[in-house]
Amino acid sequence: MLAIDAAAYRSPWRHRHPGDKAVLAFGLLGAAVALPPWPGAVIVGAVALGLLLGPARVPARQVWRSGRAPLGFAITGVLPLLVSVGGPGGFVTATPGGPRDAALVLARTVAAGLALLLFAFTTPLAEALPRLTRLGVPAPVVEVASLTYRMVFTLLDTAGQIRRAQAGRLGYASRRAALRSLAGIAGALFTQAFARAQRLQHGLTGRGYAGSLPVLADGARIDGRFVSLSAALVAAVVAVTLAVGA
Amino acid sequence: MHIAEGFLPPIHAAAWTVAAAPFVVHGARALTRQVREKPEGLLLLGAAGAFSFVLSALKIPSVTGSSSHPTGTGLGAILFRPPVMAVLGTITLVFQALLLAHGGLTTLGANAFSMAVAGPWAGYAVYLLARRLGGSLGTGAFLGAFAADLSTYCVTSVQLALAHPDPRTGFAGALAEYGAVFAVTQVWLAIAEGLLTLLVVRLLAQSSRAELVNLGVDVPAVKEAKA
């Protein structure tokens, strides 16, 4: 199982309605992106991190492990803000105000990333997907997404097993060998994915399958108190940001 | 190359969502029509989505000594066609955002435009052109995957340069800067993904010929596939 999804199933907020957590996390996400990065991103980032480590009880190490890849992209992505290539000053020159701009973009990215993690770490995807039809996503698309979700884990497991077997036979000893081994994994996954889908289809056809695999969703209801408190928290973040930034 | 959550200003995030929407909606309609006509095809589409996701989670050794992930858009476009890839690619991006924290929801439109629209269409066009000019399945797959990867990288660089233009040299300067920064890994990655796709389709032409033919891929006779 993937680390974020596994943590979502262990979350104390796991049985809350996805809508509750969407109001809180996506409210903070919207604030992180829409408000001026200083001080908005800093406040949103602090609140999201506090919620992750506090009420949502996500270990700090797990937040770091999940956040470091997008942080790597963000750091690489802000490097061009620090220098100018060409222009009258020379081939490569420091951009005036570059470090400030880079810091603001980095702060906004970190804050928005933490808000997204707040939703991901508390909401199993399997519980959010069936509810997408209510947001206007066509039912067949939701069905494909749900099937994809169910098949992803067995395929990831298969890929891991093949990779370990290949590594034990020096399949990754050189770049050339690694490419051959990866092609072997992709080929085997394609064959297995389609063979499994066909077996599943045969089995379901015998049980009257008509293009839909309904499953019981968690019967959680929207918690008005949680939603009100979330909306109030987001409103407070916006108000404090505008007051401090004024 | 996923643009991280929050990296784009809100107006750019919204604009790229609007730009990607017609392609994704068109793909969703095509998929819905396909499923209504052939309900059993739903399971194959689910398998295709899972295959795309797992393919994008594989690690290709990078020139910088670390590793990168293939986009899988070239192979996906050759196997499932660009309209379906617009939907499968977007689903994969949502999964990557919520299961791996790669990309994001506010940047979903921009990432979908580069990885689920531009990449597959460019890759499929180059693949078709190569085949019509007499290229083998392997050559077409290599060129298609290379073009898909490179166009994804170029579109992402344009998106970043538009969002963060250089104060002195403007959009052109920023495009050169982003292009240079990401070229270190992305050009090698495009070549590596092209080679990987070539090996995969050669393997599939031998082991899963019937499935490829069912998907509408023009597979050569067994003798040519072994060459």
C-alpha cells in the first residue's frame, strides 16, 4: 500500500465525511494560493502543519518524506528567479529582488503542499472517489478511476516483486541492464493488467455485471460543527493575513 | 515533470485548467460513449489506468546520478489513443497528487495540459508520421515516446516561464532559464523513455500481439517484430 493512503486509513479523521475535510484542507489550499504569500503562506503553512501534526496525528517524518519530492521541484523551480540570462548587464546576472521573489514562491508552494497533504493524509481515496459523481464527474469516468484505484495496488506489488527478482540477478548493474529490466517490468505489467481485467470481466459477467461495481461507501454524514469550525479557521487565516499585510 | 502544488499564481492555474478542459471533456465523452456501447470495456480501461499509473511510478536512472520517472504518455497514446489518454492521464495526475504528493490540485490543469494533452498528442502524431513514412513499430514507438516526453518538458517550461517571467528579459529569458535548468534531466529522460518504450513494444509485439491488435495498434508480422 502507498504510504499516504495507508496513513489515511489510520487517521483519526478517517471516518469523517470527505466533504468535512475538503472544506478545511481546500479552504486552506485556496487561501495559500490566493492570498499574498507574505504573510499568507507562512500563516497557512503553520496552520496546516499544526493540524497535520496535531489533531490529524501524522508523524513529522512521514510529512517530510511525502513533502520532500515536491519541495525538490520547488527549489529547482525557483532557481531561475535568482538569475537573469542575457540582457544589458551581462550573460548571467543576479536578478534584483530575485531572492525575495524566490522565497515568496517557495513559501506559497510549501503552504499549498501542506494543505494538500492535510486532505491526502486524512482521506482514503476509495472514500472520496464514489462521491465525485455528485460534483458532476461522469459516472463512467468515476468508475474507471475506482477500477484503476483497485488495480493499482496489485500491479505495484507485482512490479516490486519483479524488480526484486531482477535486482537479485544483477538486472540493475548497469544503465543498459536497468533499461532492459524496466522494459521487462512494463511488458509483464501490461500483460498481467489485461489478463486480470479479462478474468475479472469473465467472473463478473457470470454474476450479471452491467458496467457498474457499486460498493458500500462509509455512511459518514457531513458534520455541521466541523464544517463551521473549518470555515471559521479559514476565515480567521484570511483576516489575520489581510490585517498583518495591510 | 509535475508542477508542484501552489507553484503557479491563481490566474495561471485557472487559465491552464480552462485550456485543458475541452480535451479532458472530449476524452470523457469518448470514454462514456465507449463504455455505453461496450460495458465490458470498462475493466480494460481501469487496467489501462492502473498500468499508466504504475508505469509513471517506475524509476529510470537519471544522468545526474539520481532517478526520474517516465511520463508513460507516449506509450499510453500509442496503445489507447490521445483522447482516452486525456482522461486516463488526468486520473493518473489526481492519483499522483493525492497518493504520492506529486503535482497538485491547483496545478492539475497545467499538468494535465502538458502531460495528458500536449504529450500524448505530440507523441501520437510523431508515431503516426514515422509509421506512415515506413518506420517500424519500434522506431515509431521510440520517436513517439521521445516526442511526447520532450513536448511535455517544453510545455511545462513555457508554463513556468509565463508564470514567472524574468524582470529583465521577460518571457523569453525565463523560458531559456527554465529550459536550461530542466534540460539536464529531461533530455536524457526523453531519450531513456524512448528506448524504454521501444523495448516495451518489441516485447509486447511478441508476447501480447492479440491485445495490441485489439487496441488497434498496427503490429507487424512476427518475423519483423523479432528483427
